[in-house]
Amino acid sequence: MPVNVRKAIFFVGVIVAGTGIVSPPVALVLGVLFALTIEHPLRKEASSWAKLLLQASVVMLGFGMHLQQVVKAGRSGFLYTAIGITASLALGVLLGRMLKVEKTAAFLISVGTAICGGSAIAAMAPILEANEEEISVSMGTVFLLNSVALLLFPVLGWALHLSQSQFGLWAALAIHDTSSVVGATAKYGEQALAIGTTVKLARALWILPLSLGMAAVVTRRRKAEQREGKPIKVKVPWFILYFCVAAAISTYVPAGHRAWSFLTVLGRTGLTATLFLIGTGLSMKTLKKVGVRPLVQGVTLWLVVGSATLAAVYWNVISL
């Protein structure tokens, strides 16, 4: 198929997803179908666009929330997040050793599961000096599980009659990427979307202290081995701060209500387009690179985290 035709099909898919005609899960499925049936003409560009569009969309969603709501959700979920991240990292590293998964890839999968999927992996990879294959393996594992969660979680939530608050909290604690959390909770309901987004973003803030801590460990190790290395740069998730600024503007400048509502809708359609772009990033090559052992590690860790948080939310052991 000519490159121009493939590009045309790709952009039609982006436009269809971006207009809100299809739901987030359908957009993801369309993206995956595109990836598996057509050779992607703009794979690298699509990956960059997905990252930028995700961050911009999350910021725009901030205009649909009140600052007090954001602060309350973040504060209430702090303890659960701290415990969850610590337990997930420990279990992930243990599973990696048991399954003999390469150390760096195993840690990246654990970080992606514990904090916020691809964003955490992208922040941690340069600090650990991960190579392209290790990043691809960890990203591929997390991506596959994100795709499953986006489709499966709402179905399980409805089957178990979870409330909006319960589902939003569960999704934020058990789904890897922010985009998939937003996609799943948006399908479940308005309150679930608000809670899921704020708790997930509060969780994503842990990228910074964990990255700084790991950078310090790697630097110390370099000195101990008397090996020179490039200065370690820590990526700061600034879009989370902009999300809070947007929520503050929406709260304290009510005169712009119509504009804020428009930006919120734009954020939701932007996230749907993001999911299509993410779906197009899948490839048979990625599936082969993931392999069996890293995938077993990722699936096992995800099932444990998802089941434990679901039980805790269902029985009101944790709540907002």
C-alpha cells in the first residue's frame, strides 16, 4: 500500500477519534487494528504526538474540576499511594528475580506498574541507562496491560456494582497509564472520571522523588566503580502542575464557565484521539520483543495489584 494512502488512513483515524464520534475503547481498538494490518507510516511522530496530546488533554480536563476536589482526592489517596507504590515495587523486583527477567527491564516494568506506566518508564529509563530493547520490552508489557484494562475494568465495575467513587479510586490505583485511567473512568461516569484523574495525577507526582532517589543511587554507584558518566537529568512532570493551575482557574474565575466547559470537552476528545495514537504504536515486533518472562512478570504483578486494590475498595477498606 502506498505511503500516501497509509498516511491518509492514519489521519482519518485521528480525526474520527478526535471528533468524539467513537468512545475511548473503540478508538484504542481502531488504533490497534491499524497497527496490526497496516505498516505505520509515521510511527515515531505518532508516539511524540500521543505524549504531547495526552499532557495537553489532562491539563484541559483540569478546567472541569474544582481545586478543593483535587486537593481532597490527592490528600485522601496519599497513604494508599505510598503503601501501594512500595508494595508494587518490592513485589515486582521479586517476581523479576524469580522469573530471571533482565534486571533493568524488570525494574522498569515494576516502576510502570507502581506509578504511572509509560511516563514513569520514560522518566526512569535514562537514569538507569536502559537500552532501546529494555525500554521497548517494558513499554510493550505495560501497553498490552493498559489495553486490556481499558476494556475490562468498566465491565468488572458494572458487574460488581461499584459506585462512581469506588471505581474511580480502583482505576487510579490499578491501571498503569493516566490515559487509560481517564478512558476507563470517563466511560463509567462523571464522578469516577473526576476521582480517577485526580488520584492518578497525585500518584504520578511520585515520579519526581523516586527519580531523584534513583539518580542519587546510580551516581553513588558510579563513584564507587570509579566510572565517569553523563550528568543524570530528572524529568519533571510539569503537566500535573498545569492541571492544578487549570483547576484553580476554573474554581476562582467562574465568569469563564462556558470557556472552561469547552476546554473540558476538548480535553476528553483529545484523550480519545490519544488512545487511537497509542493503539497505532503496537506492532508484531513489539509483541515479539516483550517475550514470555517479562510479560508473565507484568501480568502477575498487575493481577496482584488489581485484585488487592479491588478487594480493598469493594469492602471499603480504602475510600475517599
